Amino acid sequence: MSIALVALTAAILIWSGITPKERGTWALETLPVMLGLPLALATAKRFPLSMLLCVLLAIHAWILCIGGKYTYAEVPAGFWVQEWFGLERNHYDRLGHFAQGFVPAILTREILMRRSPLTHSRWLGFLTGSVCLAFIALYELLEWATAALWHEGASAFLGTQGDQWDTQADMMWCLIGAVVALSLLSGWHRKQLQQMDVIQQPTAKISTKSR
């Protein structure tokens, strides 16, 4: 894992924690970064990640940190885009959920290719997408449970912005992100894993014909 990526991600995490808009929302939104960064460092020797995945994980961490600092509904860049295109809401949360499918798709794919018999299976893409959908469904359930317990601070964390179909839209953007990642990056990802020599090469099938 690149030291520069780790240092930059840590710096952005610290910056995001300096006077965030909602301290509780910041803690919840950045929790995956606070858990994931030490875990990635602890397993770097045993299970080194591809550089593609490291870069994607770092970008996703930055998105989470920015969303945690301002809350997803009030990220300044989202307001700029909203004003430029005359949109009805701040769509930064849609970017976050797109990334929630895009990045975990490559993470799931890497784990399955390296630790399961699916390395060269036609089911790899389908199962990867299914894991991403299951993950976002679990995340939405956790959001609901947190909101039910938190009450007053739930609005900033949920960031629905009055959209009654916000949960369904989040899941759709996650699925789109997963499909786009698998469509655009699968070949590049496989090539990196082959260069790292962490996946088996496909074995040629020898067909025998009866005489």
C-alpha cells in the first residue's frame, strides 16, 4: 500500500474531524475509514492489495470524510453542481452511493478471485454485484436503526432531503456503480492481479475424441 495514499487519507480524515457540522454524523460517516485504514495496514503484508484497489479505497475514504465533515446534504461542491445545473437537491449523496457500489465491487472481486474457486468463473461478476447489493441493503437497514435510536440527529445522518424514494435511489446508484466498475475495470484489475502473481492462470481444457 502506498505510503503517500495512507498519509493523504489520514490527513483528510483529521481535517474532516476539525469542527465538522455534526460531530455525531461525522463519527458515523467516517467510521469505515477509521476501521478500514488500520485494517488495511495490518494486513498489508499478508494480503497486499492491488494498486488499483488501493487508489479506489483512498478515493472512497476521501468522499466519506468530506460527506462526514459537511453532512452529505450540505457539501459545498454539491451545492455548486446544484446551482449550475438547476437541480432540486444536493446530489453529493448520490456520488457517495455510486462509490459505495463502484469501490466495493473491485474489493469484493479481488477477494473472490484470490480466495475462492471463482477466479475464472462466469459467475464472478454476478456474485460481485449481488454482494454489493446485499451490502447497501444492510447499510440502509443500519441507517434506519440508527435513525430510530438517534431521533434528533437522524436528519443530518440520513440526508434524505425530502425524497421519499431516497433509500431506493441509494440502492440503484450503488448497483450502477458496481456495474460500471465491473464493466470498465475488470480487465485492468485482472492484469494487475496476474502481475502480482496472486491468482492462478486459467488451465487449458484438453478435449479427447473417441476413435
